[in-house]
Amino acid sequence: MSKLKRNERIAAMVKILSDQPNRIFTLNFFTEKFNSAKSTISEDIVIVKQTMEKMELGKIETFSGAAGGVKFIPKTSKEQNKEILEMIAAKLSEGDRILPGGFLYMTDIIYSPHIIHRIGEVFASQFDYKNVDYVITVETKGIPLALMVAKAMNLPLVILRRDNKVTEGSTVSINYVSGSSGKIQRMSLSRRAIKPGSRVIIVDDFMKAGGTARGMMDMMKEFDAHVEGVAVLIATKEPDKKLISDYTSLLILEDVKETDQVVKIYPDPNLT
């Protein structure tokens, strides 16, 4: 490969690092790819690092030593979080989103690649996941959200199923009580999905009373897994006392008035 100019190397480096966040790339990887000396690559990394921090586009972390390298860590600022969440809250506040029974139509938000990608990075900024092994969710609406969180953290995604699948092999199943409906439901997980003693972060799209999140936490006990955190896109303000006490939500749904077509939803003020 012919030698690239500095601006070409930097453009390629940013693309490589941002496509695979939290993966360490050695200096040798870039010297071979760009046909450049280590000293040159080190200077390029300094420029990328300074620019990323100046523009608040993420964090570049470097590692010294013989096997030194660099990785990109998705990091959003409080101002950036406020901007994206206020935009989502404004969309969800539209009266025509109210469905019979006081539910909100939010499928277009959850399945928007641009929006859900940014939400994944917001969640990654709220947790210390250095020692986490998996991101956990339950099918189906929470899958796109959990996948983007897993991508930002560079962790494998594990999906709890509502029904047993033949392709899952031997499974563990538990019953849990939905906090919102009070109905008994079921979830299952392949015995091969999680190694015993793993650390996990649970992700879901919506929480009312916390029954589903509680069920996922109970499932993790069956695998001797430790839950490092619970993340939900939207949590209702009521009931104030949910079945789980320690969780992070991005948006708070205060009220849905079906007759007046009014939705009160806002970013969680406790976010960092």
C-alpha cells in the first residue's frame, strides 16, 4: 500500500476506531495498515485524541509499553445527553401517539438507527462497564436498544426469550409477575448463553413497576451472574416504589391523559 498523507491516515483511523469502540488497536496494526513509522502513528493519535476531546465526540485512551495501543470510548457530555433526550421527549409528547389504554406509540423511535445509536452511547456514558461481560435484554422491543448499548460497550448481547426455542438447546426457565399487568409471565435462557459468575448490565425499553427487570435479575441468579446495573429508556413516575430500586432511566413518563391527548415526559434530571 502506498503511503497516505496525514489527513488521510487520520480520517481512516477515526473510522476504524469509532466502528469498533472499546477495542484496543496496537500501534503495529496502524503501522502495517498505513505503511508508516510508529512515531508518525503516535503523532496522528495525539491529533485524533485532542480533536475528539475538544469536540466532545468521545474519548481516546492510549496504552504504553511494547504492546502499546489505542482505543475509542464512546462518551457523551451532559449537554449532548440533554439535547438528544429533549428531542425524543418532544416526539413522544405528540398527542397522536397515545394509544387506547394510555399506551404510547414509540416503535418509530426504538427502530430509528440514528436515534437508537445515540441512545446507546448515552447509556454507555452512564456506566462503568470495564469488568462487565454481557448486556442482557428480553425480547422483543428492547432488542434494538440493547444491541446499540452492547455495540457502544463492545460487549456481547444476550436475549432472554418469552418461549423456548429448539435452536437454544437446553434452557433455564422462570416465571415472573409483570408489575404493570400483574400477570404471570415466563422467560427462558439457554444454559450456554452466560458463563457462571459473569457480570451483566440489564437493558429494557420501558419500566412501569419493574416486574420484567426483576424477572431478568432473578434469571441472572440462576446463572450466578452479578447485575452491575439496570438501564431503561423510559420509566414511569408512578408507582414511585418499584420492584427494583437501583436503575438508570433516560426519560421519565409522568402522565398520559388519553382524553386530552396530553403526554408529560421529560429527561431524567439525575443523568450525568
